[in-house]
Amino acid sequence: MTAKSIMDSVLRDPTDFGDGDYPTALVNVTNVCNLQCSHCFVFRSDNPNDAHDKMNDETMLRHLEALRDKHNIKSMLFMGGEPMIRKDLVMKAAELFEMPAIVTNATYGIPKLPGGLVTVSLDGPEELNDPIRGTGVFKKVKAAVQARDRSDGTTVILQMVLTAQNDQGLEDFVEEVKDWPIDGIALTFYVPCIDDDTGLAWENLADRDQVIDRAIAIKQKYPTLIKANIGALELMYSDRSLNYTGEKGEHCLMLATLPLYMGDGGNFERTFCCYGNDVDCSRCGAYSVFNTSFHRLVKGEDDYHHRTRHVPEYGKE
Ligand SMILES: C[S@@+](CC[C@H](N)C(=O)[O-])C[C@H]1O[C@@H](n2cnc3c(N)ncnc32)[C@H](O)[C@@H]1O
Ligand code: SF4
Ligand code: SF4
């Protein structure tokens, strides 16, 4: 890179996303990842995800600050790729936001984010997680969780993405991790792409209902540990879920979130939704979609944020 091209990239304006307010946003700080999870939406062909597209630290900090002020962003979720590949940047950028959160595969350890939320992805007990996330990943993540300092002010929860290939491990997973030094377990369901042929989605929505029954049962067994509202899980049943997603996202409240993907030439680009482009909304299993609807429609909370820094509220009925 010449001195001029470095200056050009440092001084360029952030991408224009219009004038709307986005209290919640997410940012893919890198398109690079050390894992290749079989269910990952980021690396689908229709999404901005080229590893060569990069934005340097100064530019990203400046753009995030400008977008925060323009769109009134309060809650920022740091994602990737694997965000901890750019840990120093993420820790600086997190200070820009009232409600920072990180979602990580935890293979680089667990970041400290006092007052914030760190979500650690694990997709079942070892024999089900590792075929999805890679050999040895379960043990590595377990060691990272065991090594964390619980008094550092960070809220750490595990997140399991339920798919047609790992759902049988739900109960064993919860039993295995329930005594780990964590603040809870989040459950969410697979978000397929259009014409998904991975075998990870249930054939039809009705086949997912029995997994929702089991998610509700495990919530009833461990009401504090499982960070899910029964009311939100009930909205996912096949006879009503389309009311909260729509065939093409027309009922989805998550479209109020600004997804900042890393696009061409290292410029932010927004995708159709947080889960990228080419998503099959009619089979979407994103818990946050239903939880946001639950709060908005059932409880009448107009400005509910789907992420908060307080776990008791996050899991509250
Ligand atoms: C895309 S990852 C990025 C952050 C980090 N690399 C990680 O794995 O946590 C963010 C979260 O999305 C989840 N995820 C990936 N593909 C998904 C899909 N198709 N449906 C639902 N969740 C998915 C991951 O399991 C992870 O919890
Ligand atoms: S670790 Fe995260 S970003 Fe990387 S492939 Fe897995 S789900 Fe995708
Ligand atoms: S895939 Fe899910 S989160 Fe994305 S727009 Fe559709 S319903 Fe909403």
C-alpha cells in the first residue's frame, strides 16, 4: 500500500445507510475465522465474506463512532468471522457503545467485558459439537470457560444453535455445562438459507415443534440457567411462527437492527438481515426474532432491546 492509499482509506467516509435510528446493530469486524462450522450463515455464497476485505483499526473506530452518532446506536454486537482475531480493536470499539456485546467461538479465550455480555458458542456435548465446530473445539472452549475469572464483571453465557443434526443433545448439553462458571445458556434455532440442502433444517416447521417442547421443558427444569422466555419459545410453534417472521421477513422485528458486514474493499455493507442475504424467513429459528415479538406484542414494551447487560432481565419471564 502506498502512503496515499493508506491516507485515502483512513480518511474515507463511512458507508451511507440512510438516516434511520438503529438502537441495535452488529458488526463483523473480520471475515476471517479459524473454524469452519457446518451451520455458519456468514460464509454462505450470497454474503459479503471475502477474507481479503479488511478495514484498518483507525478507520473502523472512526466509522463505528460516526455510525453510532448518526443512527443512535446503543447496543453493538461484535461478530465476525471470529471477532477475537482482532481482540485489541474489539476491546477499544466496545468502549464506544452503551451496551457492547461479543459473540465468540472462545478458542482464543474469553474476553473480559465488564458490564457487557460475552456469548460463547457451543453446539452440544462434545460428540455433537465437534462434528459441527471442529475436532478438539469442545475441550478448548471448556478449558477457556473454566479459566475465566467470574468476578471480572463480564456476563458470560453459552449459546447452542439447535439444528436437525444436534437437537438430540440438548438435555445432555445442559446437564454437562450447568455447573460451569457461566451466567446462563441461550438456546436458538437454525436459520436456513433459501433451498437449504445441508440437512441442518427440519424438513418442515412442524418437525421442529418437538424440539421447542423440549426447550420449554429444560427451561422449566432450570428456570434461571436457561436464558429463554417460555412465551417467546411458544411463538416459534409451526402454527404461529410465520406471524412473527413472514415468508420474507415482513413481520420480523429484527429488521430494525443494522447489520454491518465487511464488504467490497473493506467498506461496511448491510445485508438483508443479521443472518445475511438469501435467508429463508419462513423457517427462521432465531430466538431473538420471537423474543422481540414476545416483548413487543405480548407485553407491550415498545422499545425492548434484545440484548441487555443484565442477565436476570435477559432471562426474565
Ligand atoms: C456467525 S457466529 C460469529 C461469532 C463467532 N465466530 C462464533 O462462532 O460465536 C455468531 C453466532 O451465530 C451462530 N450461527 C451460525 N450460523 C447460524 C445459523 N445458520 N443459524 C443460527 N445461528 C447460526 C453461531 O453458532 C454463533 O453463535
Ligand atoms: S466460528 Fe463463528 S464465524 Fe467461524 S465458522 Fe463458526 S459460526 Fe462461523
Ligand atoms: S431470516 Fe429471520 S431474522 Fe432474518 S429477516 Fe428473516 S425472520 Fe428476520
